[in-house]
Amino acid sequence: LAKTTQPISMDSYEGQEVNITCSHNNIATNDYITWYQQFPSQGPRFIIQGYKTKVTNEVASLFIPADRKSSTLSLPRVSLSDTAVYYCLVGDPILTGGGNKLTFGTGTQLKVEL
Amino acid sequence: DVKVTQSSRYLVKRTGEKVFLECVQDMDHENMFWYRQDPGLGLRLIYFSYDVKMKEKGDIPEGYSVSREKKERFSLILESASTNQTSMYLCASRGSYNEQFFGPGTRLTVL
């Protein structure tokens, strides 16, 4: 399974754009990149998933360069409610059985202030 | 929306007790997972199941067992609870694109 590395913490202010970068140097050909958000005392919540280039949804954008060895989660105009832990994971969405598990790291604690 | 429910939000047990944590999902997902989460350690996979009666060990299975008798239900069992099993326990089921849907978690305290 591809190992990921991301910053332990980041600080920002309301209204700013936040970019969290994740390194995954040994990503496999069939792996997708997925980001989750977790608030205190809740389970993680799926945010966005992508394979290459750029993916955008109502919550965030995901930028993946051509070599796919890193990815950047972009949160536009953050608010206090975006304060959470953000996890980057890589894995093959097609695999079943024993190959299916994803590995969560310790994530990035984003703190948004006024 | 996918709904994953866990039997308790908070649970307090004594050392040596047998503890059952129940998880139910309503989307007919084949794959289900149990994690524990501790400060500074992130989420760690205990066990997962990719079909009824099928299970595989995750990264930290010691001291735990699981049961998957029906597709919608995945149970985590602590045969003899110990204080080092005090933790937040999270259940998840896997969707079609490998996204995982998590339950609200059970905060277990073992005294």
C-alpha cells in the first residue's frame, strides 16, 4: 500500500484559500487519491477522490500532477467550521478482499481562526 | 444517503468483561471495517470483512475478534477487555468507488 506524508498541522484565517499537500511517492498505477475530513468526536467524512489532473466538487478541489507522486487538496475561502483533521489516502478502488483496505495516517490538523 | 450506525456512543466496561460493539449499514455494502482511533496515532485498522462470514486481520487485531453473520451487520468483540483498549472505535462500510462511510463512533472506557 502506498504510504502518504502530509503536514501535521496548518493554520489559516477565515476567507483564505487553504492548500494541503500530500506526498505519495510509491503510488501504484491503479491507485486513486482520496481525502477525508474529520471533526472532533465524529467519524471521518469522504470529501473528494481523483486519479489525475484536477477534480472539483462543491466542497473542494483536488490537484494531481502528471507524475501523481503528490496531490493537493484545495479548500476555497475557509470558515471556522472547516477546522478539522484532513486525511490523504491512496488505494485501488477496484480491488476486493484483502487488497481493499485503506490506511489512514495521522492527517493534517487544520485550524481556522477569525 | 448511506447510513452507518453504531450501537452505543459511549460505553464503560470493567477489565475482563466481554464487550460487543455493533455496527449496521443500510446500503448493502459488501465491505465493512473496524478502526480504533487514539490521540497522535490516527486511525488504525483492526479487522475488515469483504463478505458475510469473511474477515481479515487489519494492522492491530490482537485482543479483538469480529463477526459478520449478516451483510448489514459487523460486530467487534473484545473477549476480555483491558485498559489499553480504552479508545474511540469507528466502523465503516465501503461504497462503489472505495469511499468509506463512517459511523459516529463508540467511545469505550475500560476501568
